[in-house]
Amino acid sequence: MTQENRSGRPQGRPPEGDSRLTWTEVQLRGPFLLFFVSAVIWLLAASVLGVIAALQQGSLVAGPFRDCEILTYGHVAAAQRNLFVYGWGFNAFFALNLWLLSQLGRFEFRNGWIATLGGAVWNLALTYGVIQIFAGNQTGFGLLEFPREVGPVLAVAFLLAGFWPIVAFARRPTGHTFASQWFVVGASFAFPLTYLLAQLLVLWQPASGVVQAIAHSWFVSNLLLLWFGASALAAVYYFLPKVLGRTITGYYLAPVAFWTFFLFASWTGPSALIGSPVPLWLQSVGVVAGAMLIVPVIITAINFHGTLSSEGGWSRAWNDTTLRFVSFGAIAFTLFGVLNAVFGFRGPNAVVRFTSFAAGQEQLLVYAFATMVLFGSAYFVLPRLTGSLWPSAKLVHVHFWATALGAVASVVALLVGGFESGKQLADASVSFQQVAKGGSSWNVALSVSAVLLLVGHVAFALNAFGMILKSSAPASAGRHD
Amino acid sequence: MKNLNTLLAGIFLAVALPFGALVISSQVQLGSLGRAPAEEGGPLFPSREPGLAIQGRAVYVSLGCVSCHTQQVRPTGQGSDIARGYGARPSVARDYSQQKLVLLGDRRIGPDLANYGARAKTLDAVHAAIQHNGQYVFLYTGVKNDVASERAVALAAYLQSLRQDYSSPEAKLKK
């Protein structure tokens, strides 16, 4: 079903791009590469910390850096999570969202130095915050651990670096819009709003008592769903039809997916507080919103898997590097939505509460979905922007298999390990120590997966940096104009 | 979907309404909670935090203890917290009303600490627990690591101050 719109191009399919580097892309190159390179450096740092944290978590007594104050688990785990989210996730989506909306809106990107300045400030503030965490200066609230003076700086840096997609949307010459544009605009607008309000009520003017925990849960769900989730959904909506060269199945449902996603996501926060000393009505709102979130999940599943299922789409996706990563991510998102709905309910939630299960759900969303989609996007965008090819096909294979296996292993270890220990914990006659012992094999799996992810990321970094260095040779400047 | 203003207005509402309904309204509902007697004329609970405990909480936060320890007891039927001896009754919002910084936590790599002060038998037991079999010995000096540093003293005082073993208007202890 190809409905033609006024501009004569089928809906459910992004416009055909010119294969040559456009003027816009020449302008984009500088800020894009700054965001991308810093993202990958943070990703490597986070993966090293991830290995340390996994080993420490497995054995508090015999783990690495025992009795070393700077590298206690409480520091390493917090630094790892923040570096992954604010270092890798944000920088990478700054780059990708900017590129996506410039492409879709034919945006003439001027004043790129503002984005570059924003990126520099963002990364400096991040460095300072992580050093402070290791120095023992953290706040105690997950993903808001940076000392509070970092917050306003990050917010300003976000406005300089991450607000461009909205400008691109406002300035676009064509009237028609595409699903990716809505999701990116939503993510770029929802995050700074959420971040400022959460900073205010959690760190600067703390709310009283448990309201701090409520504001914090609202912040975390918004960050994960409305920044990571929405940004990555935008990328899937773009790359699937773009690379396969066909329209999205059931594209007319996409606006419903967009609005229901944004409508319900921000209410799901309290579902992380079931059984906690917060009002019952609040917990119920979280449960209901979590269940309602299944609506956009089902629609995106129809859109993505439907598109992939027709005319040998799956095998074509498997043979294309970009789509191999992107479809992996699309499957992970569907899985995340189903788990999120089922384990939001009180009964199942009581079993897995306080175990590694929630970490597994987060890993499913931010790694198996968002990060894999980001990798796939990099394979599409970077060759265009640098004008050169990926140096090593072998490293691409290492990258895919190491990250795919590592993602599956870590998610399974956290989810199944969490569920099993939760079932044992429900029986009060089994002591806490016994449960911890029973989970040790899952901790081994977790450590192995952390090493796999590190290997994959090193392969990716070598390949990407090799390519960027090759292309920055002086001869290539302006070659495509 | 073509109009940026409509799009931004919709997204603003999608974020701001939950903020108002979830966060602001619970501040209205819970913000005025304070110390209260379980029965008329009874003693006021929760107790005010001792100064040393407030310093100890700074140590607790600084070391990231919250990444492995929760401070909340769920009601019967929601897990085995009470049967496990983490508390005599479920935690209620009032228990946290005297705390400037509330560290509910969301992961139990170690046991829950909401009621640790009531559970710990002696001060020596608290210090032994802080050392975690040699993981946090840097908080101690002396040949046998038996001399607590100021930070360890404060942390122990904080842990001992964590108790929810009193009756509260919302959750009475069973007699």
C-alpha cells in the first residue's frame, strides 16, 4: 500500500538520498565526528569498568581491587553506568539524531561550532563528574550520581549539542514528515525537561522523604524510554525502509505508536517502586502505564517485523551489516516491551524485585536495543561522512558476534539469574548467603559477557578510528563537492 | 504531525502531566509527614537523626553502599522481607520523614538495612559487617585492622541509627 502524498513520494519510506556527500553532510562532519569519537572512547572506558564490576559483583571477597577505596564496587558500578549512559548513549545519539534530521529535513546546517562547543562542554563536565564519583563525591541516586554542580552544566551542554534536531525540523523546506522525525524531536525535547526537573527536586531543592525516590523513578524511566527508547526507535524507522528499499508495513499506525509511547512512558516510573513505602495509588498508576506501554510495542512490532518478514527481508537484513544490527535491536525492543508489561504486575514483580532482573531489563533496552541500533547506524553513516570504506571486514564480524553474544549472555544472566534468585528469596527458610552462592554460576556468565562486549567494542573502535584517520588525510577534503 | 508547535506541546504535556500527577501530588500528600505518636500521648517516632549518623550517611553515600543495599521492608505478600527478619512491620513513608536524603535503593546484592540498627547485636558486630570479610578494611587502622577510623565510627553510628522497630500510625507492631 503506497499512498502518495503531495510531494509524490510514498509514505512509510524516507526520501531517497543522493549517494554523494551533500553540502549539509560536509557541514555535519566536524560535530558528528566529535560526538562519535568521544562516544566510542567512553564506550571503551565503560566496558573496561564493566568487566571489573562484573568480577567484583561475582565475588565481593576475591574480586579485583579488594580493599582499594577508589575502585570499590560502589564507585566502579556507578561510574560504569554513567559513562555508558551519558558518555556513549548521549554522544552517539547526538551524532545520529543530528544526522538523521538533517537528512530527512534537508537541513542546511550552519553555526556548527555551537554543536562542537556543546559537545566539548558535555564531555568535560562528564569527565569531571566521573572523577568525582571515584573520589567519593556522589549523590546516591542512580544516573544522577554526579555531584549536583554537574547537572546545570550538562543541561546547558545538551541545549547546545542536542537541540539541533528540533531546529532542523523547524527549518525543513518540505511539509511532509516521517516517523523518525517525530521520535527524535520528542527525545530531544523530553530529555532536557526531565533532567532539569529531576535535578531540581532530587538534588537542589530535595523533596521531602520518599518523594525523592518517586521523582528519581520518574527521571530514570523518562531517561531510558524517552531518550534511549525514542531515539533508537527513530533510527529503526529510518534504516529498515531505507536499506530494504520498501515501505514500512502498516505505516499508518506509526503516529499511534508515537503518541501512545510518549503518552504512557512518562507514567511508568513508579512501577519501579512496587512494595516500597510510597502511596499505593502511585504504584498502581505505574503498573497500569507499564501495561499500556504494550500498545506502542505491538505497533512497532507490526511495523518492524512486518517490514522484515515480507519478500525475504530477514535474509537481506542478515546479509547487510547495518540491518543485521538494526534488526537485532528491533527484536530486543519487542522483547523488552513484553517483559516490561508482564513483570510490571505485582505478582511477578514481587518475585524479581531487588534482584538483578531490573538491571537485565535495562540492559535489554539500552544495550541489546539502543546500542545495537547505534552500531548498525554507524555502519551506514560513517562511510558516507568519511568517504572511505571500513578497513577490515574481519573486525566487523568480530564486532557483531562478540556484541551479539555478549548482549544475549548478559541479558540472560541478569534476567534468568535474577528470576531464579528471586524465587529462592521468596522462601524465607533459604538464607541470603545460600541464594548468593546459588547465583554464582550466573555471575560467571555475566563476567564472560562483559569480556565479550569489551572485545566487540575494541574491534569496533579499531575499525572506526582506522577509517576516520584514513579519511582525514588532506587529499579528501571537499572531494565530493 | 507537521506542525512543530503541536508536536512540542504534546510532548510537553506528556512529560509535565506525569510530573505533576506523580511527583508534585505525592509531595502534597506526603510532604507534611512528621514525627507522630502511634497512640495518643505516646512517644514520637521516628526519632531525630543523631549528628554522627548524618555524617555516617555521607560515608554510606560516598562509598556507593546503595548500589548493593536497600533500606525498605515490603509488606507481607510482597516477598519474604518480614519473614526473613528484615523488619517487624512494613516500611511506611513516615519512617523516612526525618531523613534529608532517602536511600531506598533498588538492588539487594547484600541484605536490606532498613532495620539494621535493631538487628545488630553489638558495635563490634557492626564493624565486622562493615569490613565485609576484608573488602572495606581501608576504613580501619591498627595491626589487626581493629582501630576504626573516624569515617568507620560515623558509618557504624549511621547503621545503628537505622531502625523501624516502633509503631507508627500507619503501621502498628503486632503485640
